[in-house]
Amino acid sequence: MNITTIGTGYVGLVTGVCLSNVGNRVICFDIDRSKIDLLNSGKVPIYEPGLQTKLKSSIKSRNLSFTSNPKKSINSSEIIMICVGTPSKSNGDTDLKFVNQAADMIAEYIDSDKIILIKSTVPVGTSEKIKKNINEKIKKRNINCKIDLIFNPEFLKEGKAINDFESPDRIVIGYESTSSLKKVIQMYEPFNLHHDKIITMDIKSSELTKYASNAFLATKISFINEIANICENVDANINSVRRGLCSDTRIGYDFLYPGVGFGGSCFPKDLKSLSKFSKKNGYQTSIIDSVIEVNDMQRIIFAEKIIKYFEKKPFSGHIAIWGLSYKPETDDVRKAPSIDIVEKLLENNFTVKAYDPVAMKNFNKKIKHKKMSFGKNLYDVLEGANALVLLTEWNEFRSPNFIRVRELMNTPVLFDGKNIYNKENIQSLGFECFQVGVRT
């Protein structure tokens, strides 16, 4: 099958690589020529385990290529996937400029019947508007061709995207035409062999399914963080409460981990978008709005805990930070709690030295400050530190040599923003240890 992906960001690249890896001929289009040159050389501009190996394999087998030639991209394929970003505007609306640019490009160069498959997360009703706009522009060109619309949301987790694509929980397909649906089901057949994961529905329901999924997961995170904050006020322990809560088979443990809140490219913007377009359609999203509010406050509460600790204590060193990405196994720092926490510390005149296995370069693009620096490894940031702050639960942070940690620091104080350590064990080694939802 001949397929084009428009956009070589996270979704477009993973989708293109995985589809080409099972024998499809895939062209990935992007307007950024330097990125295209990089990809054609076998290098990926993002950190995702396993992606570069599969990309090189597909290029070698001639099933995958990258181009900035729009005409070639559109006319070489029967399925055209829109995989561009849909960032938030400052007012919370979804910015559809990249989606509209992709649609305009399709309308300008299309010369035969095509399936237009949208993977970008868009407000309900957007896909139908895109189809209408493309058809109007095709009509002005006097081109006799038909487009069928498919909405196929992505559910990729950064750090586990290859596995998520190849062994999906579900494949949601919103469709209009039965013939196009059959074609897309055929495309996904290699990833749907042993268990039928395909769920079909109308276009608008498929658009909303993506928002509902992310909103529910984000709600679980904010819920457990709110319970954690209550624990600190009433002298309860969130770790014990969580075990009692999550042992209920109706509830389970997934996404119910106390911490400094969620970030990334999806949850924050998707919740704001869901809230915004719901209000435009006459519904006030009370739960969603509260989830956003709790999450925004959670990182500030944690930063203020650090600041308050040092209000009446001598401070001659710096704050060491482990972890900057919004979660492990990614270099993504978009809307990461680390950004707000570091900014708050810098505003209060603290010196900060941070280490992350892969996200320091991206973080440095977000924050440049004379009192902000980066270490070569997890121990490098500790020498002379007055406190260690854990913000991302990378594996290499889970079992460090705490004797060495203590010896390197000015004062052995640990702020565990992910509750990954056994507090009693840490205290027995001479540390003061502060966790989320655990009163000191």
C-alpha cells in the first residue's frame, strides 16, 4: 500500500516508520528541509527508544523516504495522513493552522481519488470542515476526484510509542465510506492479527474519543494529587491511602501515582481544548476545569515546599535536580512540571544545577538563566548541593548510591517529587526526606 504522512513530528514519524516496517511504501512529507535531510541520512530528531533502528531498516529496504516535495507526496499515495501538531493558542483554543496548511496542500496538488486520514487531535466537527474546504478548492480547480474522510486518533505514549503502534490497545477508526474503512482496516491488518482491536464509529465520535481518553487519564492524576494534598493537611500518608484505594479491582493502580503533576504535548492542551470547545457548544466542563486547576497548582505547591524549607536555614550552595522531561524515556519538556518548579526556584534567587539523561538540551531552550546550569551525570550535580529534588522517575535515579549522594551534598535533604523512594530507608541514611502527600 502507498501511504503519505504529512508532518514528521512525533506522530507522523512513528506512524510512517511502523507502517513502512511491515512492507508499505511510505513517503513522509515535511516543509522543514533540514529535518528531511537529517531523516534521509537515517537520524531521528526526537528521542524514542527503538525508532532510529526501525527507521534505518525501512530506508535500507526502500520502503521509507522523506521529502519536502508536496506534489510527489500527494500524488504518490492512495492514503494521505495528516499528522501535524495542533498546539494551544493563548486563550486555550486549538490552533489549526498546521492542519489547514496540510489540507490546502492536498487541495492544491491532488489529482485522483484519495483517502484523507486525520491523526492530528482536533475539536469535534473539524474533520468535516476540512473535507468541505478541500472539496471546495478541488472544485475551483475543475479536478474530478473524490476524497473519503477517516479520523484515526493516535494513542501513542512517548517512550513506548513503537510498542503502542505495533501492539495497540485499540485502533479507533471514524469513517464515512465503507470502502475506505475496509482499506484502512487492511492497512492495520499486520497490527491486528491475534486480537481484533479495531473499533469503528462515526467521525465526530472518534474525534471526541481521543479527548475523552486523555481527559480521563489526566483526571486520575489530579485526583490522586488532590488526595495527597489532603493527606498532608490531616497527617495521613498517601502511600498507604493509595494502596487501600487501588487494591479495589474496580479502581486499579494505573495513573494513580502522586507527584508533581502531568505535562507533555497532549494532556495540558487537550484538556484546555476540550473545555474550550465544550463551552462554545453550550456546556460548562466543571470536572475538566478542576483537573486543570489542580494540575497547575500541584507543581507550585511542591516548589513552595522547597522554598519554605530554606526560609530560615543557611543556604550556601545550590539545588540539585534529577529529571527534567515530563516523564521518563523521552526528551520532551513541553509543559513539564520541571519548568514551573525551576522558574519558581530561580525567581526566589536559588542557584539550580540539573541533570536529565536526554532532556537537558530541550530544557535549556526553555530556560536560560545565569543561575541555571547542567551536570554531566546524576552525581555531578550533587557536589555542594543543599538539596536534591527528584522530578522525573528515570530508572537511573531509582537506586543510586545514597552514601555517595550524602557525602557529595552540603546538606542531605531530599525532595522526592515522585514518591519513588522508601522514606524510612532514606532517613536511616541521614537524610531529611520530603514526599508528596506524606507529612514530615
